Amino acid sequence: MPQLTGSAPHFLVGDLLPALDYYVDVLGFARPPLWGDPPVFAMPTRDAFIVMLNQVEGRAARPQGDGIWDAYFWCDNADELFAEFADAGARIAHPPEDRPLYGNREFAIQDLDGHLLAFGADL
């Protein structure tokens, strides 16, 4: 049976270059090639994980809102990753906390377009 080999959240952004800079400079993603002239699409990566950033015109980027995650990333150490992001100036939505109900320690940040990104590690 064919296997799924990956997944990438697709985020609509208002302005690609500042959005990409945030993912690269604050969240530690690698700067990728750009598509379009002027650029409107990029796929930065970190640890073989891809996020698609797609600039849209004439409509707002639509994060879930109301504290609902737009993406959830598993990591091996939520506290160390949180410290890395905080030191780089990430927009903190909530600091690391234990979630015994489902066995994770997690935190959340927002990107420049308001997407809520949660990061969790097994307790």
C-alpha cells in the first residue's frame, strides 16, 4: 500500500518577504528558493519539515483564530525550543506548560500573520 511521507501546512500571508524573514530569523527555518516575480511563494524548512508560505492579494490571510492552532509541531524538547524562539524575539502566545490529559508539554507562538503555531514534546 502506498505510504504518506510528509505533510506541510500551507499558510496564506499578506506579505511574503517579512513572513519568510520571521520563519528564518526567528524560528530557525532555512531560507528557500522563491517563486514568482515579484516573489509570492516559498517553502522554508527546518529539520526536514516544510511550511508553505503563499502571499495572497485582495484578501486577508485567515488564521483559525480564537486560540485554535493553525499547525502543531512535535519536538524533542519544548523548553529548549521555547527558549530559542523567545531569545530570537518570537511572538509568544503562551509559554510551555504540561498537558497531562494527552501527555505533552507545549507552548504556542504567533507568526506575523496571526497563525497560531503550537509546539509540543512528550512528557
